[in-house]
Amino acid sequence: MEPSDFKAPVFTFNYWMKEVRELSYDIDDFADELLFHAAANAASSDKPSLKAFLCKIQQKLSRRRVIVDEVSGFRVRLEELIQMYKNYQLGSLERCPGWQTNGILSLNPSLAEETKSLGMDRDMDKLAGLVANDDDQLECKIISIVGPGGIGKTTLADKLYHKFGCQFDCHAFVRLSRKTDMKRILTSLLLQVRQHESVGAVDVNNLAYEINSYLKDKRYFIVIDDLWSLSTWDTINCALPKSSCSIILVTTEVELLAQICSANNSKYIFEKEPFDEDETNQLLFTRVCESKSVELFKEFSSLIAHLCSGLPLIISVTASILARLPPSIEQWNLVNVSLSYGLEGILNLVYSTLPNRLKACLLYLGIYEEDFIILKDDLLNQWIEEGFIGRADGIDQEITALIYFDELISSGLIQPVATRFDNEVLSCRIHYMILDFIRHKSIENNFGIAIDNCQADVRVASKIRRLSLHFSSAKDATIPVGLRCSQVRTLVYFGPIHYTPSIAEFRVIRVLILQLSNDLDDITYDLTEIAKLFGLKYVHINACNLNIKLPTQIRQLKHLARFNIEARLRDVSSDIINCPRLVQLLLPSDTTLPHCIEQMRSLQTLGHFDLSSSSTDNILSLGKLINLQNLYMTFSKGQLDNLNNKIRCLGLILDKLRNMKSLTLVVAGSHVDSSTMVISCDDFNVTTPPILLKRFEFSWRAFIFSYLPKWIKELANLNILKIAISEMSRADADVLSGLPALISLSLYIQRAPEEKITLVKEDSQACEVLKAQVQYALDEI
């Protein structure tokens, strides 16, 4: 049952649910602290003096009294909640008549894309003429798309970007937010136009100068999405040279800004219009009438379409809730009532129908900064370690988390950003209007709170469970006075290193996410305090221009499951092999991995393992990681010692890693020389290939196979293949054509074949999604 399903006042049930959740958190934290003290005492091997012994006895007695008092307090609170449950008859309340769900949870995520595409052809035709080259118009064009939030400006800009961006020398898509971090914006812009060449620790003025210098003689296509202030536009505009035939595309809700950007030239100001009633009905019918009575729905479609105001954001969310309801006049009337309150009303309705675990997954998104690009894999792992994903019916947690993610996508609550060739969503973002709703609900349920540097005085609950600090744009920031950190289970921080809170204060933390920045280079961030966080499960540090110092003793982190460092890190303590639950270890490519890594039997994901600097013994030891599913390797050019033996060892371990699903090898660093090693397929021989392998990528910048390895044909589950070969035969083409699951092929051929070879997929359905890219030497065809 859900709180909003009841006839009784919602407040009563919500209050009871909140108190139950808080009690469970307190008991969980207390139990973990007891286990930590027990482990610490057991680890103490020093023989104490008589005085120290007596003192220790006294401490134990005192500690036991504290335990008794705490347990008694828990019992009293539990009895009060049980009594409240009985007094208000919370277990016998009926659901509100007419409000039911049909049990459908996972909708088709691709339907969410139809919302983005519907009605765009008309707008694309109008804007394409402005973007396309005009021989008589040689100056830089600044085109503005203006309209209210949720009308589809970003979607339209994204479609234009993907259609025309690749026709220019440089292109970039820069997302802004209501609170602007100029350094992050300009860094993103520079990284994109320079094709992700690293950017050092520099200030805003230097970034603007570098961008201007780099783009001075180039044609570029730059999208500035969601512009809110004139000062932001002035900074970005000064950084962009007005190169001939370049395009700057701006989206904004502020009409005055659109006029300023486009210099009051109405030709280059495009006002995005809402969907008309026919377009709205088309989308609603597509989403709703897959399993509903069309005739019954038609009675309500006109009113629903009218209440949606033609805004794609509201239409998409409304369609998702209609699709979840069984056909019923009474229930669809509830949708009309909710829509009369606008977006907030329909979001409340959608939220009330979500299962509790999915509600938690949605509220968790409130920890992220506005317009932050969230990587799907990172988000799913965070959900799992937070405990939102249950273990039921033998389904893997990863599969359940993916179902939840797809549900949020199909509901229109989160928007896809990057998608794979087969429409799999790789990253997402949250529209600021939905993010505001999520944060409001999160505070209301004491789920968590996000605080930015402008909120010096903020009212918070006595016990905060999830704290997110957004100090990216701060010139001076501190944690609000009176904020209690001792019960925080999740800490997320975005901002400069010098405003980072003391990690040791968060004693019961489970999830730690730090997105750190710094204006100076070669600065070290001391992370040794994490050794005291005995309940830690998930660590992700992103600080590309900082050095990270880790603790030498880490074995006490018995619950640590995922450890991801994106920063400068020379080595990691060998003590990490004593973390029994570690399933994911992702470190920078130049980090020296610890010896005896074969003892980490629980490991499922490992990166980055440098093939060139590792010994053959270390490579062979990977074969003992029987649970390993994802192996990310790097290769440092110039280190060619004993490389043939290392390649042979790599083939040997693949025979043993039966759970392997993804194997990639890339060149470390951004500078690549022209030498590439040819691998003999006799050296890289795999007798029994891992049949679960879905992804096999070997960068042609590192290795070229003498021919297509014969064992490739046994990989029935292979989805993605990126490989370089010296030459290709007709038999090789037959092997590739016969791979039933292959949907992406990137093939580099050093010498063009003497005869024409055709790659044909026998499965017509697979042929529709197969994306093939073939290169002969350096000439792409």
C-alpha cells in the first residue's frame, strides 16, 4: 500500500512511515557501531598494564550501560509505533475507490523518445535553413530558441546539433543551469572542441583565452543550452571568436536574452510553440492505447490534452500515468483533477503510484546538481549500495536496477542524454522543474537535502540521512551552522577542494561522492580519513587535476563494495586486497595495482590494468578472479618488454574467466605515436572463449591482429566488436556475418583486400540495428 492511497489523512500515515524509517536507520547505525568497536577490540593485541586493564574494564561496563539504554530506547519507540498503527487502524484502511494501478511497471523506454520527436519535423525545417550555409551570409550566426520550460527547446537544439554539428571543424553542446559555474562551463566547452584533450587547472580568464585562440580560424557549431543571465552570456560570447560561417545556438526562457543574443534580428529568433491538440492526442494515444480501450479514452482525451497546455514535459509524464491505469472513467477523472494543478499536480499523482523502492530511486536523484549529466552505470551502482534494489525471485540486482531506470525514463521523469546506437540510454539528466519537485519531496520525507553556497541559513531536520553540498560556483562557502553530520549516510560534494567538509565527521556514511575542483595544479587531497568510516560501501572521487592520498590501512572497510578514483593516484595500498566485499575497483591508468590481486575473489569489475607495465605473473593471476566480468586494460606505448609473452598470458586467462562480459584495451594517455604492434593470433590463442562475452574492444592504436581470431566465431552473445586486422579474407567476413548478437562493428583493416568482400547479416532483424564502420589504413569509407 502507498500512503496516498488511503482515506485517512495522508499526514498521519506519512508521519508513521517516516518514523518507522528513522527507527530502522538508527538501529542499523547503532548495530554497525557495535560491530566496529568489537572488531577494534579484537584487533588490539598489545598486552595492557594493570591500570590500563582496569580502565578498559570500566569502559566496557560503561559501554554496556549505554547499550542497554539505547536498546531500551529503541524498544520504547517501536512500541509507540505499533500502538499508533493500531490506534489509527493503518493496517485496515481501504484504498481510495477508483485509484488502482494495473501492475505494469516497466514501459518501453523508446516511447519516451517519441515525445522528443513528435512535432519536431516542422520546427527542424524552419531552423535548418538558418543553420545551413549561405554563401551570402559569411559572418557568425547567433540563433536563439525561446520558450517556456518543458516546451522542448533542448530537444530541438539537440536534434539540430546532431544533424549539423559534424559538418563543422569543431562542435560542442554546453548545458547551463540557474546557478552558473563559469569554470565548469568553459572547461566543458574547451574539452569538447579539443576532442577531450586534457585541461589543466586554470581560471575562467585563461579558459576563455584558450577557447578563443583555438577556435579563431575554425568553423564551429556551439550550443548554449538554457541561458538564464546576461553576465553568463557576456562571458561565453567573449570566449567565442566570430569566425565566418560558424553557428552559435542559444536556448532560453527569457525573451530579452534571446533578443540580446541575436542582436534583435528577428530572423534568428525562433519562438518554440507548444503542441497543438492533434499532436498532443497523437502522443497520448501512442503511449496510452497500447493496452486500453480507444473509444473509452477518446471521451477524456480532449480535456486531458487541453490541461497539458501543449508542453511535451507534462504530456510525457501524463501519458506515463495513464498507461499505468486500467481503463476506468473514475480513475481518469483523477488525472484531470491532478492536471488542473499543473505539472506539480501530475507529478504528485505519478509519485503516489510508484512502488516504495522506486520512490527512493527517484528521490535519490535530488543529490545531483542541476543539469548534471548522470552516467547510468554509476547511478545504478549507487542505488544498489544504498539498498534500494531488493533481491527477489532470483533476479540480479543489476537487472532490477535497470528496470527501475527504464521506468523513470519511460515516465518522463528523467531525460536521456547520450544513447547507444541500439537506443540504450547511457546517461541522463533531470529537468529543473522535476528536480525542484524531487527535492521538495525529499525534504518532506526527510530522505535527504541538497544545499548550495547561497543557503547559509537553511532549516533542516534534526537527523539528516543524505547530504549533498553544491559549492561549484562558490567564492566563499561553509556548511550551515547547526547541521548535524553524525547521522548522514550519504555525502555528495560538488565544489573546490578548500570547502570540502571533514570526512571523519560523517561516522556512519555508506556512500561518498566527491566532485572536486581546484584552480592550482599539483595539489594533494588527503583521503586517509576514509579508513575510519567502517560502514563505507561506495566511493567515487572525481578530481582530474588533483593528487589523491589514500590510507595505508583499509582492511577495516569490510563493507566496501565499489571504489572508483578519477584523479592522479600513483599507487594504492596492497591492504585493499583484504576488503572481502569489493566488487568494483576502478583506478587511473597510471596507478600501480597491488600485488596478490588474485586474492580479491569477489571482484567483478577491474580497471585500469596496464598490460605493458605488468609482469606475466600479474597477468596470469587475473585468471584466479573467477567472478570477473569487466576488465579494462591500458597499454603504454614504448614499453614493449616481453610483450609477446604477455599477450600469450592474456589468452590463457580468457580460458579461465568464464563470467567475462566485457574486455577492452586502449592506449594510455592522449599522445599516440605511429608505431602499432601486430599480434600473432597464435600468441593470442583462446582455446575456450568466454561464451558470455558481449564486448571486445582492442584499440588499433595499440595492436593489430594478423587476421581475425578464429575463436571470435564462438562468441554467440557478442554485441560490440572493435578490432584491427592486417588483412581480411572472405572467411573472416563470413564469421562476422554469422555472429547472431552483433550490433556494433568497428573494423580497421591495414591492407585493403584484393577482391570485393561483402558483409551480410543473415538475420534481417539484426541487420536493421547493426552499425558497421570499416577503415582501410587511415582512410575511412
